[in-house]
Amino acid sequence: MFTNDNDRLIYEEELAPRLPEKIFDAHVHIWSKADFPADFHFHEKSCNNRFGGEFTMAMWRSIVAELLPRQECHLNCFGMPNDAADRDKLPEGALPGDFINVLVSPADPAELVEERIVRSGSTGVKPYLNYGAAFYHKPANDVEIKDMLTPSQLAMLDRRKLAVTLHIPRSGRFADKLNQRQMIELCDKYPNIRFVFAHIGRAYFMKNIYESNLDEFVKYPNAYFDTAMINHEGILKYTFDHFPAERVLFGSDAPISFLRGKSVEINNQYAYLMGEDYAVGTSIVDTENAVKFTTFFYEQLRAIINVTPKEHLADVLYNNAQRVFLR
Ligand SMILES: [Zn+2]
């Protein structure tokens, strides 16, 4: 069993009465050890080791069946965007209603990316900043959005009308002016690509979203945001107050979201309070078991249920994603 008595109580009392029948998680990482060289290991405390160094579709299905026993669940997934992962390997085990994406580096010719997309039936791509850093020999903090996808990759994605799930770079995240400009440029220049800016532009604390240009995206119908790892009601509320709920997608960032913990804002920063001894970004581990944690996944659902306008809850939790990924 993955869930404990406390989780089951949360589901029965808080979640089940309010969740729709179908849930779509737009941000899941699915990978197997076979995607990596035989001698590859994640750092000992890496959250990627929580489920034995891999996270297969079968593992996702079995955990989600425990966490949401009365919901029909589907996902949009991509591999683990690590430099050592073989980008030719794609998540296996998708069922009708599930979508998969190709990991993409600027090192990959557009024709190769297209071949992987066609072969796997993928509906989009997932670039990541470490690939841009490796290809352009830049420190990870100096990577720009324009280093993450090449013009020829973008032209191909636009021609095929695919989706891009983009985790924006740079330490200022959504408050960074260069990011803001380059995000808008993408939406403007490639109207057939649906851009899903992950983690609401990585704005995990209020000051970051106050200084964002969220309102500017309203006029770009191809701009979307996923809520991966956001359990901050203030961030979600600000998003719904400034941006159409029709273009907000629930995403969890599983398997990280299946660890026990909660993200908290502290003095214009944020940290992950961890209920188990793994590192997720800036982590504070509750070594003394001072509090009983549930999963990040439940904390995210709690926040979404509390803040999403009622009439849009089923859209955010399922329907909106169909417009993004179904082709
Ligand atoms: Zn992710």
C-alpha cells in the first residue's frame, strides 16, 4: 500500500466529495532504468530514487489508483530530462486518453525530433534548461528560453500543431524580464504551438507572480499554464484572477508530487518542507517527525479545489488539457 490511514481520510472527507469523475495530470515524468546507461545513478538523496530510481507507467497507475480510487485518471508524460537519459526512449504503456511527449535538446536536429514524435505518436515536446546549458556550454543559470528550442524545431512543432511544456529558466523565473519577453515572443511567433508554461512560470511565492507579466498572456490563445507542484492558494488565486481558467491545466509533477511534503512561502522565497528524507530543490527535512505529512499531490489538489472557480473545476482538472494535447 502506498497511502496511509491519514491519506484515505483526506480523500474521503476533503477530496472525494468535490473532485470530478475524471482527472487529467498534465505534468508527469515517466522513465525506466533502461533509459539510462547501466552504471548511471541519481544522487543518493535525489527524489528520483524514491521509487527505486525509475517511475514507470505501471507504477504511476498503481499509485494513482490508490490516491484517487474513484476517479478515472489520465496523464500527459515525458521522460526524466537528465543529460544521461536516452532521448530516443519514450514512455511506454500509454492507454487511450493518455499523451506522451518527446524530450528535446537543441542538439537534436528537427528531423530527428519529428521522427521520434511520429514513431511514438507524441503530442508535444519537453525541452529542459540543462540541455541548453550542455549544448551551448553555458552555466545553467545563464540559459535563456531561446537556448532551449531551435528555430527549426519550433517551425516543425508549429507546422505539426504540437504542444511544448516549458519549464522557464533563470533565477528570477516569472519575474525575469528576459523570460517575460521571450515567452511572449514564442506565443506570438508560433501561433499553432500550445505553450504550456510549467509550474505557473515557476512562481512559487507571491512576489514572483506580482512581478510577472501574467496579464499579457491573456491575449495569446495558445498560452497555457500548468499548476505542477503549486500548492500555494495565493498563487493559484492570483492566476485565476488574472488569466482565463480555460487555459490553466492541473499538473502534479509526479513522481515528485507523490513524496510527502508541502511547499511553503517564507519571506519572499519558498522551500519544500519534506516529510521524508529526499531532496527536492531547496528542502527542509522534518527529521524529528514534528508533523504528519500527506503527499504534495493531495496538498496540490486541496489548494486547487479551494481556489478554482467552481464552474471551472472540471475544466482545470480534465477538460482544458484535451484542447492542448488532443490532435
Ligand atoms: Zn517536471
